Amino acid sequence: MTQDDATHRQIEAADPTRSTWLSANAGSGKTRVLTDRVARLLLDGTKPENVLCLTYTKAAASEMQNRLFKRLGEWAMMPANELRDQLVDMGATAIVDGAYLANARKLFAAAIETPGGLKIQTIHSFCAGILRRFPLEAEVSPQFKEMEDRAAAMLRQDVLDDMATSQADIVAQFAKYYTSADITQFLAAITGRRAAFLTKKSDDDLARAFGVPAGTTRIDAIDVAFVGGEDGLADDLADACKGTSKTYETFAADLKALNLKSSDMDRLKAFLICSCTRPIRPASHATGPSPVTPKPSKPSRISSTTYTLGWTEPQTPMTTFVASMPLKKPARCLRSPHPL
């Protein structure tokens, strides 16, 4: 039988004496190559219990197992000439004589009778099997069960619902600062790093994690955030945002309404909550959103020159935020004399 280039490459990939990295489009014959590879291993004398095939999904494992057993079952009943041609086409390198054909016919029974069956399974299933064999070393219960992603997400949601009832004050405080619409990924990130939450963190541990000097107090935070003149900066910002967009004007009005003449923790929290909902990128990522581009038919109300706030380190929360906004005119820069 004449082989085209694709068939020849599939036969080469199915050669069990080679280490092969196979990459191909869907429906191009990857499962067939893997099935041929296992069949050739068995033909060459490898015992079924010594073969391990790992896949990503249960569906792929089931499909591969079905194809392999179908192939071996057909060989058991296939006429000699037809079986010989099929083995040669598959890439059999040995002399396909009567003994070789007889061995091929026995493979189906050998695979069926193998204790535990052919090991064609998912990576998760294989890893679970290892853990069950060595539960003491792995420090897990021998009766553990694998959890699907959907079941894990539902369980995390149930825990959050219970906390909303039993620890409503904690959930309410968290909700003030969490602005994403979907909390699923956040909960998954917490459980994925559960080892970090097993021991209670000291104040020094938390300070080190956030890059804050040990011993910093709430008063220090207020001294850094409020250095005087914040209410004036809010007024300047409100003036600078006039004529830009409704979003900027609304935010400037909300900022001005915070009454920043007072310097206390409640004002700082109010500012942080207000700025967390802003539709503006932080200055650390960019100089700010692009200024409004005038349409050809209408002259822009915004000057072609925009300004961003400049400062000398250290920054305060107010100046860091305002620096990310495109302004019609320069705004005052506040400098903190008490850096953290």
C-alpha cells in the first residue's frame, strides 16, 4: 500500500521506540496515533499492566480506551490476510508470520483479563491513585475524593453565604472594598493559598507584607495622607474637571463632598472607597486616560494641552490619584513631610 506523507509521519509518531511530541489540529488523527502506539507496545511484548496513558479529560481517556479495545477485538476475529495487511500498514517491523498473528489475536483477552484493566486515565485520576497508595506520606485521608471545579466553586459560595449570616459584620466590611462583580475568582485565589491563612499574622508580619515599617500606627497613616490643603486640591480638581466629561465632573463633586478639611481615619476610608470606584487607571500604570479627542465637525471644549500632576517622592493618596487624571490646567502638588 502506498503511503502519503501524512500517513508516514503518523506511523513514525506511533513508533514506541521513539520519544515523540505530537501536535496537530483537532480531527487530524492524534488519538489514532496514540492508539496505534499502545497497540504496537503490546505487539512487541509489553504487558498490559505496564502501560500507562494519561490524558487531560475523562472524555479523552474513555475515547482512547474504546478505540483500543475495538481495535484489539477486531484483530481477534479478523481473517489472517486482512490482519497481516493491517499490522504492516500500522508499522509493524517484525516478521508478520503465523506466531505474530496468533499473538495479535490474544491481545484483546490479555487486556480484558489484566487486573485493574489498561491504565488509560486522566492526570487527576493518576495523581489521586498515588495519594491513596501513600496517604500517610501525603498526610491525607485514604477516603478522600477528588472535587470537580464546579463543585468546588459551589462549596466556596456556600461558605460565603454562611459567613454572610454568621459573620455579617466581617462580610459587610469586606464588601465596602471589593468592587468586582464576580467574587468567584477571588474566593478561588484564597483557597488556593490556604496555607498562608493557617497561622494568624502578627502586626509586624502584615507590615512586612505591605512594605510598611514595623510599628506604624493609624495616626501615622493619617499624617501621611493629610498634610493640609486637601480641601483646596479638591476645589482645584473640581474646576479642572469642568467641561471634560460627566464622569470626571461627578467624581470631583463626590471628592469635594467628603469635607477633606478634617483629617481622620473616617475621611481617609471615605476617600479610598471613593477612589476605588473611579473609572481611571492608577498613575503607576500610565499617565492617565487619553484626553477627549475633538471631533472634526466640533471644536473641543478641552484645551489641546493637558496637564498631569507632578510631585517629588513621597506621594500622598490624594496626589497619587489626581496624577492619573488629564486636567485642563495644572493642579497644586501636595508633598508629604511624613513618608511611610
